[in-house]
Amino acid sequence: MKPETMSVVALAGGVGGAKLADGLAQILPPENLTVIVNTGDDFTHWGLNVSPDLDTVCYTLAGLANPATGWGRMDETWNVFEQMERLGAEAWFRLGDKDLATHLERTRRLRDGEPLSSITRDLCARWGIRHAVLPMTDDPVATMVDTVEMGELAFQEYFVHQRCEPTVKGFRFAGIESARPAPGVLEAIEAADAIVICPSNPWVSVDPILKTIKNLEIFESRCAVAVSPIIGGKTVKGPAAKMFAELGIVPSALAVARHYGSPLLAGFVLDAVDAALTEAVADLTIVPFSTNTIMNLSDNRRQLAQDVLNFIQRLAP
Amino acid sequence: MKPETMSVVALAGGVGGAKLADGLAQILPPENLTVIVNTGDDFTHWGLNVSPDLDTVCYTLAGLANPATGWGRMDETWNVFEQMERLGAEAWFRLGDKDLATHLERTRRLRDGEPLSSITRDLCARWGIRHAVLPMTDDPVATMVDTVEMGELAFQEYFVHQRCEPTVKGFRFAGIESARPAPGVLEAIEAADAIVICPSNPWVSVDPILKTIKNLEIFESRCAVAVSPIIGGKTVKGPAAKMFAELGIVPSALAVARHYGSPLLAGFVLDAVDAALTEAVADLTIVPFSTNTIMNLSDNRRQLAQDVLNFIQRLAP
């Protein structure tokens, strides 16, 4: 099978996941890629339903994302935000004017009873996104971060308001037991030749998706590969490395491979700077592959996606 | 009593009401003026609670109003609106970016259970408005316009979406029977030396306020005067003249004086161009006074307010 004819499901959180999803979308035709996105970070701000990871993925795929921040829209303005500050509204989470329209329209439709997956499909069509983007679930799931200093915090409270400063003790995904995968999620996985776990935070971006899918045996026959979000012991963005360390695990690509483990993973992609860890990954009965995984340019996204697809082809020819 | 020491309650709808309220606020100290504003036009748009008349009055008193349109904010931008259009949201009612913050914050607080009057008081403080602005009620009242061509329409549907084109047969104020005056409304009227009915639409701006207050005998001992919104048979803005005509009444300042009538009104202010109608107004046992009532400049607002206060002083020395 040629890489570009593979049917792929990508699991994605925010920035890193969105970039690899964009790389895959540059290679795979729309019918061959479904991106399943974490919604555990979703929260209510200014009375609006905000889905940060979904929006980052959609804005990235639509070419609307702000490349400097990794979140929000490019060429953004802050006129509503300035007035909200003047009116005394909470100002620790910034919503730009263009971005705000997304939350307004989504909130209105959710209140009218429309499921998030249906709203997302329609918004994607209006943004010109041709590949399928699915929230992991239409049901409410809330990622809670248990911390030493402040007890349990809702994810955005920890992530944005407290700037990831509190020491992490553990995680809880409120509502996950009763959350059903959104329509199309299980069907896409069943129809997939391969599953790509994007370089997103294993603890708070990918785990909620995996726990929503629940029956992960389906992954074992489908050549699942993960791309490490940890490079040289650090994350490009976000608190994944800090979380590993605070949970007593030396942060490294190897720790990520162990986190998912075999038999869930058939293969694991780590950065060339971590090539020394390939043997240790192989010892986990996971096939390692090292390449450049930094996606600072659009070309890098496509190149990493091509490398990952070629790797999958070698794993399951 | 000097005019500037009078305690005055002003009843106001949108643009015309806001301008005279602004003129009164230029003369009267904060403790001597309460503006009671129609909320029958309030509606939900994009899932947000919008109070057009309250906002016009507040923006005008705060010096934030757009002088060209008569509604919305000056130096407004439309970045959210443009994105909302792209997402397929209803676009017949335009909400600017700065204006939107008001609706977002109000909606969030209403959903949290705070009454509109309390939210309005706080927003006014943040905008630097020192005079009291009260919604007529904290309860839901919806002005419905019965039309020949389209049946009954919600007010904004008639006013903005259908551009006042359908022929009016009558009005209904849904919820008015059980609507209680907002906290402070009756107290302000009881404490007032005079009541000024601003040059707002009698049918759809002032009548809802009067019907919410219900017991109008309180007006009779308080020197109530109205300023005609109809000048030379026409309105400066809005459909009041068209409504009179469609209801079979020749539109004129006299028709407005008759609409309120005696004993509700002690005095009536009509424009100098309508001076020929003063005798007919006097025949209604209402004291007429004609002066320039066009408020195209800030100075005109203050001058008309001064003329009205001087007139009241002569009526009830």
C-alpha cells in the first residue's frame, strides 16, 4: 500500500497534534484521514463553550491559526476583550474577536441541543476544511489536574490561569466513564489502516481520547504509532515534561513510549536527537524510528507526516 | 424651586429618549435624575440577551454612543460580525465588537441569576455614568407588533429585520401583566417632583413602561410632561408617525398629546413648527409649550432639557 492511499486516524490535542494533523492532511486525501480531538480541555468562559484543542486543530487545518502563539487566529484583534476587561469580566483567558465568533456560534447551537460533532462538521465545512475532524465525544468530559499546592484544578485553571506552575500529583477525567465516542469515531478507527498518536501531551491530551474509546484492543490490529512530544527530555510547548518529572518519571521519549506501551503501540517515532533511546524502545517490543520531529515550518509538518506514513508502511506492508 | 434642584424621573426608549436624558443629565445632579428605560424591545440574538434601548441610553449618557447611527458604539469594529456571517449566523441584526462585550457580560450575569437592574447599575458604574438608569422591569416583557401582512412579529423582527415595512394593526406586550417595576422604579417616581416622558415612540417605547408601572395615578400629582416625538407630522427617527397613520390616526404632535391624555399629562412640549397645535392641546386640558425640540447637537439636548425644566417650574412653581 502506498502511504498516500492509507486510511489514517490521527489522535490530537493542541498545537503539536494540530501541526502533524496538518502535515497528514497535506498528503492524504480527505476520505483517508480522520482527526479525533481531545475535548477534556473544554470549558466555559464568559458564558461561552470554548473547545481549545478542537479550535487549534481546525484553525491549523484551515490555515487560520496564529503561528506565533500556537492558539487562536492569525491577524486577530482584541476589541471585545478590551471592553470585557473594562466591564470587570475575567481576563485571564484571552479570546480574540475572530476566535470569539466560533465560541458564540458553537455555544448557541449547543444550547439549541445540537451535538458538538455536528456543529464541528458544519464549522469545518464553512472554514473550507475537507478532512474529517471529530471531537472525541459529544458528552461532557472535564480534565482535572490534582496539584500539591492547590488541590484539584480544572484544566484551563491549571494550564492558563496558574501557568502550569502548581506541582502535579495526578489527573482525573470527570465524566469519562459515561462518555461515548462521538458518532464516527469508532467507525473511523475500524476502517483505518493505521492510527497516529500525534505529539500531544500523553497525560492530558491523548489519555482522555484513549479513555473515551475505552476498548483499545481495536488499536492492536491497526498498526498504531505514536510520535514523541518529548525531544531531548523537553517539550517543544506545554507541560508534558514537567508533568512526567513531577510524577516521578524522568521525562524522555522513552518515558512516552512506556506510557503508551505495547501492545497498544506497534511503532514509535522519536526525534533524531534521541536516537540513543531507540534500543530501549525496541526492548519494549515497540519498533522505534528516529527522524526530525520539529515542525517549525509547514514543510516540516509534511515531511514528518511523510516519514510517519513511510514508517507505518514498513511496519505493515 | 430652581429647575436644577428638581427631582426628575425620565421615561425613555431609544435614540430620542437617550438624547433628552443626556440633556437632563447635563443639568441635574446625579441624585436628582432617574432614567427609566423600556425593555420591551429586548431580545435574544446569537444566544445573547440584547437590550437595545438600555444600551442606547447608557452609551449616550457615557459619551460612547455612535452619533451617526443612533445605536451602537462610536469607533466600532465588526470583526466578530464578519466571522459570524462566515459561520452562517443570522446577520440581519448587527452587533459590533465593543457593543458585543456588553451583551456577553450581561448574558453571563443574567444566566447566573443576577437581575437586569443590578447588572445595569454595575455596568453604568464601569462606564462612568453617575445618574441612575433603571430598566422598567427585571421581568421578561416582549413587545409584539401585529401586522396586516405577516401577523404578529417580535419587535426586533418588525423593526430591524422587516425594516418597519409591514402595516401595523396593533401591539401586545407579552408578560406585562405579571411584570413588576424594577427595584427603585416606584421609589424614584414617588420621590420625583416631575416626570418627563421623553420624545420616544408612544406605542412601543413609552407604553410598555407605563403599563409596567400600572398605577398611573401617581403621575397626576407629580407634574408629568411629555415631549412630542412627532414634529411637523413626521418622526426624526423611527416608525412612530407611520404607526399612528396605519392605526387610522393622523400623525401629529396633537395625536401624541391625545395618546397620553389628561390627567396623565400636566404639560406637553411640542416643536416650534407645530405651534399652531398649541390651542388644540390646551383643549385637552394639557398645558402646551412649544420650543425647538430637534436635538441634533449636544447643545440642543441641554437646551431642550433646560426648556422642559423651566416649563415644569412654571407649571408647578
